[in-house]
Amino acid sequence: MQVEILSPDKTLYAGEADHIQLPGQDGSFGVLNNHAPLIAGLKEGTVNLRSGDEEKTFDIKGGVVEVVSNKVIVLAE
């Protein structure tokens, strides 16, 4: 799936991912390929991204995520 993690001043990540773990306001949750459409608020925490054998982490202060048609857009603070 295609993932973009955007902060107000720059793009933190843009590329493919197999799995993304997000700090949702009601608890942590993961998104895989072909996930149902979703919009959710995010709280302060860590976004974990896995693409093949590579793992990346991004600390955020909150934000919003949208998942639709195998595209994940994270608008992070």
C-alpha cells in the first residue's frame, strides 16, 4: 500500500509499506493492504512502518489518518 506521513513543514515518509501501526486516540491499531476505508484521530506516540525487512519509526504529537483504496495519509503534528 502507498503511505504518506506529512507534518506541517515537510514530508516525513512517502513510499510503499506492508504494515503501519498507529497511535489512535482510542488505542493503537494497525493497517494492512486492502484495509476498509477509515478516518481516525491520532494521539501522541510512535508510528511504526514496515516495508519488507525494513522498519521505520516516527514520533508524532497527534494528528489524523485517512485510509482509502490502499493509500494511507497521515497528517501529523
